[in-house]
Amino acid sequence: MRLGIVRQRYTPFGGAERFVERAIQALHERGVKISIYTRAWPDARSNSVEPVICNPCYIGGVSRDAGFAREVRRALARDRPDLVQTHERIEGCDIFRAGDGVHRTWLAERLRVGGRLARLAIAANPHHRYLLAAEARVFADPSLKAVICISQMVRDDIRRHFSFPERKLHVIYNAVDPNEFNPGVRDGRTAIRAGLGFAETDVVFLLVGSGYARKGVPVTLRALARLPARARLVVVGRDKNAARYEVFAHRCGVRDRVVFAGPQQDPRPYLGAADAFVLPTLYDALSNAVLEALAMERAVLASDIPGNGELVRAHAAGVVGYYAPDIVVHHWIPCDRLTKRYFRRWFYWRGIGRAMLYAQTGKDMESPEQSQLDFAQVKHVLGIPRYLFRNALIAARDVVSALIRRDRVNAFERELWLWMFAGIVRQRLRDRKQPQAMRALANS
């Protein structure tokens, strides 16, 4: 049997590339002949594959992707393998591995958190329009036999955005080699920390990912600035504007506590040296780095998006996934910050998080761990279950009643529920506007 794999770019430190390498090795051991369609392939890695170079000239992202897709289709027309799996949005293949997720969803997240200038930049970028159109062509291709979804989130996004047969959607998670990533891989921990300029008493956080904005580097730097001085951060990965983030770290007052290590072919030494792994990514179909950190039993602090949430999820929420009950996360809060203002903000953002969870999973915003209602049958106002407005009125009445009785504790407790409700209202109103922006972009 001969298998064709389409992957435009190869970088030795990319998560998708590590997956391709592991797959190639396993298939080669089983006697499968492999042709890889790519722009360039290292000579040292050509002994087990036949590289088919498709490297036309290009100017800009649209020209790059469209030119590569055109050359791949020409190469397949000349000599097509028995089965073709593509990692790119190119129609005419047998299997599409949706390793980057759904571009529509990624843009929706960008639109949700971005300001007016960010929305204008997205709408004006022709590459986004090209990717949306290419994605639509892939899922409309009748010759496509199967789609590999690397998380349930990706499968659900495809269901939501495309009329694609359910039987062709297959959730297959990425694998981690336990011989490479395990709790015993801590050799040289002391030497690596010393080389990075960290003491043994420092608490070292590690972020692994390329594309710093998407992976949440700015959020992490701002969070680091609010942690005690012994908290340190190592950023492993590449970004074409990496120097800007070093300047940003300086503005945050943490430049001397951050090491930008750049892209690394082997992240294990850094995982072994770290105390915790952090990834507040805006969007990830499923992070290989989170899988590897969990395999090495690092504490993981990841944004609660569904892709990551399938890996690390509170057991009480009732979501099936990987659960690490032994992980202890220390939330450091200086005593002088434990004010009423702090708790008001905390509950406000809790409401935003509950609204996002509701939009993604349909779980009860008041008690997601006890969600039993069928919200399709519940009346809504502004995208919010109507009974929550009634509960808000009751909470407001309770605040007034407690203040009259001079019961400040109960008054503040009920006030915090109102702050959570305010966060829910804010997020649900933003969610109502989001689809309109997405439709306008898709139709442009």
C-alpha cells in the first residue's frame, strides 16, 4: 500500500510535525510506502519517505496556500497514491485531518475578544476569506471519505458550521509516547534551572507554543507581574514578532523574570525543569503541549476552552476527559488585594466564564455541575434563561433587606451573585452579536 500525506511546512519543533513523524515511523515499520507532499523536507528524514516537493513561488498568504494546493492537485493527478491524507485545507483528498481546528471558530474567538481595529483587520485580510472558502470546499467535497477530528470540540464545530455526514467524523486524539514523556524525565533539572538563571526555590512556569498572541503570552506576562517575585516564566516557541513581547515584558516589569527560549526541538528538558505548565490560549483544537505536560505530571494551568477542557476538567462538572485529582494549583493572592473590589471583579468574570461554558456545552450557568434542565425548552430573554432575571430580582431584594437589617455579610454575598449575573449578561450580549460579524465576513 502507498499512502500520501500532505503537509505544506515542516518545522522540527511543531506539534503537528511531531505527530506526522510518529505516524510515518509506525507506518514504515508496517511496510506502508509513504509519499509526503510538501514545500521542503529535510534530507536526513528522507530515508523512510518519498518527498514530493510542491514549492511554487508566492507573494503573501493567499498566494502561498493557493499555489501549494494547486501544485499538490497536479502532483496527485500525475501519480496518485492508494490513499491520500491532507493536513491542509485542500479538496480532492481521501482523508482530512483537522489538526488546526475550524477556522470559522478561530475567527469567532478573535472577533469576540478583539476591539474595533482587530475586527476591521480581520475583515480586510484576504487570507481569512481564502481559508474560509477553502474550508467550505473541503467539507463540500463528495470524494472526502473521512475527517479526523483531534478533539470533540473540533467535531462539534464541524457539525455546527457544515452539512457534513456524521458517520465520516472520527475523533482520534493525539498520542504521547510514555517512553519519551513521563514523570521520570527530570534529569538535569538543577542544571537547566541554573542555566536559565533560576534558583531551586523559584517557582517556574513554562509556556510552550508558537504564535505568542494566540497562545496567550501577553496574558501570562500580565499575570506574572501580579505574582510574588520568586515566580518565573519560560516561553518556548517562535513568533515572528518575538522582540515585541520582550518589550512588553519590560513594560510589565517582569523582563528579568522571563526567559524567551525560542523554538526547541525537544521540550522535555524545560518540562522537567518547570513546576507548572501554563497555556492561556485563545483557541486550540487540542494542544500537544498540554498532553505532554500531563504525561510528565506537571501541574497544568490552561484556558477553559473545550479543546483543552477535554484534557483537564474538574470532575464535578461531569465532563468526560482526563482528570488529574492529584494536581494542586496554588492561587497566590496578596492579603492587601482581598478587598470587596477584588471579589466583585472575580464574580463578574466568573459570570463571563459561565456564559461561555453555556454557549459551548449548554450547561446551567448557575450550577454547571448539576445541570439537568433542557434549555431548548426554557424561555430566554437576550439569550439568557428567563428565570435568571427572576433570581436577579430576588437577589437585589435580599441585598436591600440585609442592608436594612445591617447584615453586611449576607448583603455582600447576595451582591456578589448580582455581579456574576452582570458578567453573564455582558457575555451573552456579546455572543448575540458575534454570529452576525462572522456571517458578514464569510459572505464578503
